[in-house]
Amino acid sequence: MSVTGHDMRTPLQRVRGLGSARSGTRHFWRQRLTAVAGIPLTVAFIFVVLALMGRNHAAAVQILGSPIVAVVMLLFVLNMTYHMWLGMQVIVEDYVHNEFRKVALLMANSFFCIVVGIACAYALLKLSFGV
Amino acid sequence: MLTMMMSIAHRITGAALYFAMLLLAWWLMATASGPNAYATVQWFMGSVIGRFVLFLCTWALLHHLLGGIRHLIWDLGYGFEPNEREWLARATLIGSIGLTLILWIVGYMVVGAS
Ligand code: HEM
């Protein structure tokens, strides 16, 4: 921070890139970004689920394979897995203070979110392209 | 009191949804795998336990969604007055329970009609 009194930066610009892990605001910002994106995507997701309820396999495949539904579902799944990855990181950092356990849980968190995200995305792509 | 519980509820529902995403992944993978796997997952989701879990997931998602919107309102610098906080907490709880019930009634109507 400037001590000369000629700092032209806004407070937000000053804190950007600082914080304990030098990623404080970036983490915070991405949590908010994925939260805001999550609002319309979750609403859309609920409508997709309602449209899928009680369908047989052929109908479910057709609905999930149509371009708009597939793109919305892909965005939902990828946005939400990123969001929950960031969220769980905060929870682990808040409650786990043993350094080894913390690192292990942060790794497990990354693996879990990547596996869930890739599994969902792969299934959606397969439903669209039918390979 | 209520506002404090709502803060904890946001974290608990977030963590619950974290694991609930496994159900979505299972369902999508099964659908992509073919009719047999789809029948199995549909059987589970339609069972009493499956319905119960999905009901809780619906509430958790809606509660976390509304709680998230509340967080975003705070981030913009609004809603910090004690009466506003109380009002927001109540709206989150009543809204999430009400919307969950509405969605399940609509869901049963959709299935019943098809
Ligand atoms: C599948 C859906 C979702 C999952 C798995 C999920 C998961 C999580 C997790 C694990 C956290 C960390 C909780 C904490 O730090 O206390 C979190 C925080 C948050 N979530 Fe979600 N979430 C989902 C959907 C949403 C949606 C749709 C919104 C939209 C408003 C949202 C808004 C937020 C916000 C604003 C926070 C930060 C709260 C804070 O700073 O304390 N989330 N989420």
C-alpha cells in the first residue's frame, strides 16, 4: 500500500492479489461469479429435471441430447462443480488446522470435484453425440 | 438466533449438495450407459428412500440458492439492518420450504399426467 498519499488505486484494487495465500480476492471473486451464474443455471436445471420426470430411457436420451438442454446442463454441471470445489476448500480451511490433514483433504476435494464434473460432462456429451 | 442458524444452514446445505452431485453424476452416467442402467437408477430414485433423499436434496438446493442470493445482497452492501436480516432469514426459510412443496406437487402432477 502506498504511504505517499498518491495511491491512485481503489481499495478493491489494492486488496486484489493479496491475502494470506495471495489469492484471497480471486477466490472470493470466483465464488461469487459461480454463485451468480448458478442462479439462472439452477432454475434451468430444475425445469430440465421436471421435463425428465417419469420418462422412459428413449425419451430421456432425446431430451438430454437436444442442443439447448445439453448446453444448459453442461454449463450447470461445470459451473456447479467449480463452485463446490471453491466452497469445500473454504470449509476445509476453516475447520482443519492439522497441516497434513488439510493438504490431504484439499487434494481429495480436487479429485472429487474433477471426477464428478468429468463424469457428468462425459455422460452429457455421449448422450448428445451417441458414440 | 434465526439469522445465525441460517448461516450455518447455508454451509450444511452446501456440503450436502456437494455429495448430492454424486447422485446427478450416477443418474447421467446411467442414462448414457443404456436402458438397463437407466432402469436401475430410476428404480432407486423412485423407491421410498430415493424419494426421501431427493426431497431433501430439493430443499437443500432451494435453501442454498435463496441463501446464496441473500449472501449476494449482502455483498452489494444491502440488508444489514437487524430487521432486514431477520426478514431475509425468514424469507429464505419460508421460501425454500414453500418452493420445495410446490415443486413436488408439480412433479407429481407431471408424472401423473404422462
Ligand atoms: C449444486 C449446487 C451447489 C453446490 C454443490 C454448492 C456448494 C457450496 C459449498 C460447499 C459452499 C461453501 C459453504 C461455506 O463456505 O459455508 C457454497 C457457498 C456458496 N454458495 Fe453454493 N452450491 C451450490 C449452488 C449454489 C447456487 C445456485 C448459488 C446461487 C446463489 C450458490 C451461492 C453460494 C454462495 C454465495 C456461497 C458463499 C457463501 C459464503 O461466502 O459464506 N450456491 N456453495
